[in-house]
Amino acid sequence: MPRAWVLGDDVSTDDIIPGRYLVKRSPEELGKHALENLLPGFSSRVKKGDVIIAGKNFGCGSSREQAPLALKGAGVGAVIAESFARIFFRNAVNQGLPVMICKGVKASFSTGEEVEYDLVRGVVRNLTRGIERKAEPLPDFLVSILRAGGLIPYLKSRRKE
Amino acid sequence: MAEKLLARKAGKERVEPGEIVEARVDVVMMNDITGPLAIESLREIAERVWDPSRVVIIFDHQMPANSTEIARDHDMMRKFAREQGIENLFAEGICHQVLPEKGFALPGLLILGADSHTCTYGAFGSFATGVGSTDLAAAMASGRLWLRVPESVKIVLEGKLGRRVYPKDVILQLVGEIGADGATYQALEFQGEGVRRMSIGGRMTLCNMGVEMGAKTALVAPDALTRRYVEKRARFPFKEVRSDPKAEYADERTCSLSRIEPQVACPHRVDNVKPVREVEGREIDQAFLGSCTNGRTEDLIEAAKILKGRKIHPRVRMLVVPSSRETYLEALRLGVIERLVRAGAILGPPGCGACMGSYIGVLAPGEVCVSSSNRNFRGRMGSPEAEIYLASPATVAASALRGKLTDPREV
């Protein structure tokens, strides 16, 4: 079961992936440096599918799309935050990284607790504590983009139809 | 103003905040950090860009290349430009300075840039917003992109700035009041005699930092000063848009310029803003004068006024990076570069300089930098244990002179 990694407010794209790593690299290479200033050792400890739980304004700052790519490359399954900076939110969906807005989510989790979420219904559960929080369900077309794995695969699949 | 502009680009009579529209794009811009990903994505969905004359490629973050990886990225982007017939590839300064200079930032246009500070072009009355590489690829393929119509917030600037107080101090104070996410998804519209009196550069400084409050765009209605700037440069026909007298705003705020004093954003948050005098005396190791916020000729002039005939503090490295070749030439002609270099400053090639921590002027653990740029996030300029204070060019120069954070009115 995915575990939570709890972060604070205003996590910037510089926190997610520092500027010096922004030359063209694979998601896996970027992932090795994901959140390295904020959570040293994160990339070696995170398990595939783990969920970032954060406060408000997650992903503020630079428009670098390497930020959601790095999280995906590290194995992060979704980011659930009180709110997101707008460019990061678009970039995450476009890269096929699920994002969900959920008020009060930060206080409902501690790092290491088990998470379950439903993007379509807009629900987040802390299985360790047995509590449930309502999140904002994603609009259908964003869910379709996420299911396709991002905007580019989505556009390609639509072209084929 | 934002709604009128987007309505026109979406081919509609009117649009409402919150509505999602598919808009026609006038200009798209990518730089050397966001371009490679955008090009890779474009190749997956289209063979050609929709209009090569409206695609602008800029090398600024790491130009000239400082690693083989970025050299490879530059090479890949040059080849892409040749293959697509894109003539607008510039490697002579920061995107947000070069696009206006080359006549791409014009009133009434919709400009998408794969760089968060794209909102700078709002200073010319364009709707300009930052997007990621994939959105840019989608826009390059079709000349269109879906956008959510933002709520508009009116910020009225009244009165006059005092001596050695600048548009940077105004926007820092506003970021402090509104907060790092206080304007998320909104369009900020600057109005009032205070903004009318500001230079084009000053208006660019204001709009540039709109994104530091989460704003989608920031706007200043075009006037005679705008027309004088764009008239000889314009690449495309354009039509000015300004707000209706009865326009409705989600929020309104008034700012009295005469009450503002020199401000500084303290580590590690852009909205951790205080008057310089409250943190005066903090010793510094590096002073950076440059960036898309404050690397223009007028910024270099203010610093040179303070440093003329003097020497910066022996412990301080001062790095001056003109925002473009045009800025550089103008500053050379005015003797500004010589004054700064004689004072002990190091001159860097036009571009982003020390702002992003991937090029020159990287900080060691424990070091303190005062910078005229726009972000002081932990680790932004090098070590996560370094500290960055954001301030006006005059505060940067005064602090370099004394070796500690200094109110520029005191030197």
C-alpha cells in the first residue's frame, strides 16, 4: 500500500528539482535528485506509488516541467495538497502525474502512514488512522489525460481514433 | 482587461472568469531550459510548428554553455530552428528583455512562454503567461491552447516614490502583503498615476513578480510611453486593449507610493518582506545585480550612482549581469559599466546570471547574497544552506559598498 510523505506549505519547484539538474535528462535520472534539499535521501527511500501529501501552494516558482517529471521518475504515484501553484498543476497533469486538491489533508497524515485515494470520486483515506477526507474530484477530461499517461499520449491516442 | 483580451483571442463577444476558452496564440517562446522538452513533445504530435515566424527560441539560462549537456541542448535547439525555418533564435540576453526589444511583446497579444516570468510582457498590455513544456508544444503544434479565464484584481498605485525607492520596493511590499499564493490564478491589473509615471522598465519589474504571488498574468494598460517603445520594434500589427470604465474586479487594493520605503525579501520566502532598516547590518558575501526583474540600463545606472568613485567592500563579490546586449551597449555608452567595474564588480555575459544557481555566481553553504532578482527559495542560487535577500538595485549596490545589508538612502 502506498505510504505518505508529508511536506509543508509553498514547496517550490527549486525544492522539487534544483536548477543545476535541468539539462535534458530521463525522468529516472531527474528522480535521483527529487526533493534532495528538502528530504535528503528521498529518492532511495521512496517506494513506487508513494504519495506526497503537502500544504498550500505546492509547486510554486519556475515553470520547469522537470519538476513533475522528477517526482514521477522517483516513483511518486500522486501529489495531494491543500492547493497548487497553477503552472505546476497543469504540468503535472500533462506529464501524467495525478494531482488532487484536498483541504485539511496535511493535518490528516504523518510520513509513513498508508494512503488510499480516488481521483474520480475525490476521496483520500488514511488507512493507518482510519480517517477519510473529501478532495476535489478531477474533471473528466483531466482524468482522461491522466489515464492516457499525459497530454502527449492523450493527443496521440485521440488522433488515432 | 484580461477578459477583453482573452475574449478577442477566443473569438467571443465576452468571457467570464472561471470559463475555459480555447484561445488563438500570437507568440510562443521557449528558452534553453524548457525548450528541449517542448521540442521532444512537439515531435510526438506534429511535424511542423504552426507558424515559424511566431515561435521564439532564446538561450539565456546557461549561455554560453557551461557544460557539455547544455551545449548538446543548445545544439539540438539550433538544429530544430533550422529544420523548422524559425529565424527568431536569440542568444543575447534574457528572454523577458529580448522579446520586448525585438518587438514580440506588444499590446493586445496573447503570449505563451515556457518560463514562469512570462507575465513580464503584461507591462506592454499583452496577456502573457507562463506554461510548461508540454503545453508549449501543444500551442506550437496548433497555435491554440485552452486557458481558464482569470479573475481580475485591480491594484491602484497612488502618489510618488521617495528618493531611492523604486518599483522593486513597491512589488516586494505587495508580495509581502498579498502572500506567495495570494493571487493564484488571478490577473493583476496595475492602474493609477503611480504606474503611469513609471518607466517601461519599472512596469516590467512590477509585472515580472506577479507570478511570485501565484498570478497567471499581470497587466498595465498601454499609453504614450508604451507606444513610443513598441512603435519602431513591432513585428506584427497589434490592437490595444484597455479595461472598461465599469469593469468589475474580484478585489481592489490601493497602494500609496510615498509611504513605501526600501524593502527586502528575507530567506527563504519571497513573501517574507521587511523594510531594509529592520535587517540592516546582516553581513553579505555576494551581491548580484541582474535578472529579468532588474538587469536593465536604468537599474545599472542607479547602482553606478551609488558606487561611482568608490570601492565595494573587500569581502564582497559583486556580480553585474546586463539583461541583454542592448542594455549592455547602452550602459557601456553611458560609462555605467566602467564605473561598476572600477568599483570592483565582475561583469557577466548578458543572460540570467546567478539567478538560477546553474551558471555563474553559485553560493557556498552559509553564504549570504543580496540580489536584485525575483526568487530567494532555499537552494535557488546554489547551496541549500545559503541565504538570499531580494532587494532593489540601489539596495544591492549600497549593501555591496558596506559589506552588509544597507538602506540605500544612507549612502
